[in-house]
Amino acid sequence: MNIKEYILSGVVEAYVLGLASQQERLEFEELSARYPEIIAARIEFEEAIERQAFSDAQQSDPVMKDRILKSIFNVNDYPEEAKLIQMENRPRSNRMMTYVAAASVLLLLATAYFAYNQYSKNKELDTITRNMQQQLDSLNSINEQMANEQRMMSDPNVAVVSLVGTEKAPASSAAIYWDTTSSNVYLVVKNMPRLPSNKQYQLWALIDNQPKDLGLFDSDKNRVMLKMKNVQDADAFAITIENRGNTGGPTLEELQTMGKTL
């Protein structure tokens, strides 16, 4: 986390003035325990409020006050018996100090509000940007998968084996892209129903009527090309339903699709 940007975001002012949400307060307090810079920023802001409130609370100058009074009430304009009464020097009214303090706090509140408002907008914009980036990454991934599928289809060394549904699952279908030179096997799920969480599909290669495990997979990624285990020779490919994490042989009663390579 960039602590400097965090402090400048307005969250310190929002916390001190009670404008932060509960979640933001918890986050602020947690980060304060880890970063002394945040505590220092909080203390600095609190002291700024105090300084601003009392910066104008000063005593008037008695000498200057005398001069002002004499300039207003010129003693030569009055009879001799008229005497200029020396006014008692009193401290400046507390009311003025209250007004100054109130105005200063209002100014700080307004500043903190705009800072906090900008902070909230930045967080919302950041969330929108992350969501858009995730969607873009997802689209790029789909485009890349489609491009790989197109390359596999056009490669003369790649054999395409269509797996059609059995009587038990007539609507199920998939396709195998088998690179006979590199032994790479790719599976494209076209229509395979979603299974319970304790079940998985399993791809098999049949070699001289003997099954070879090519990997387990789930059915929640239709139309996605899956890289399965390599196989050099195969007479056919088949898909069964097995218990999740199956390490044994195929359950022939759960045969879903099958396709021959010849």
C-alpha cells in the first residue's frame, strides 16, 4: 500500500471529523497500528484545528486603544471641565473568539468533506476499473482459446475425433484434437451436463481394448479447450462419469460419449 497516497486521500480528515464509515474507521485504526506516518498525520490535523480556532484570539494593545479613542474624541472640542474618562482595558470579548473558532471549524469541515467525497469517488472508480479489467482478461482468454482451436483445426498433423452420446446420454457430445506427432491431446466439451460436486467426467483412450486414463475434468467450462494427458496411440476415445478424484478404471455403466480414431 502507498501510505503517502492513503494519507493524501482525505481519509485522515474524514476519520478525525467523524465522516468515515465503520469499515473505513476499522481500516484506518488497523493501518495506524502498523504505520507511524498515519498517526503523525492524524495528530498534525488535530493540532491544525486547534491552531486555526485560536489564531485570532489575541488581547488588544492598550496604547493603540488610547490613541484611537483620543482621535475619535478630541479633547479640544469639549469644555475644559469635560474630562476624557480613561476606560478600563478589558480582554477582548470571548464571543468574537467563538465566531472565529466556529468559522474555522466549518472551513475545515467543508475541506474534509470534499476530500472525503473525492476519496470515495476514487475508490468507486478503482472498483469499476478492476471489474472492467477482469472482463477484458476473460474476453482475451476466450479469444485466445478460440484462436488455439482454429490453429488446431487447420494443422494437418492434428486428427479430430468426434465423441457422440451413448444411449445413456444421447445429448452429450465432445471433440478430441489429437496431435499425432507430439502426442498432445486437447478436449473440447460441447454438451456435457453439470454433475454433482462428488462426481467428475474422465477421458479415456482405448488401445487394443484396454483403457488408458487421460485425465478427469468438470463440465462447468463448456466450449473450452482442455489440455489432457498425452497419448501416442489410440483406437478410440471415451468419456465416463466417475467419483471425484477416481484412481481406478472406467465405470462402463456410466459411459457418456465415444468416438473411434479410424
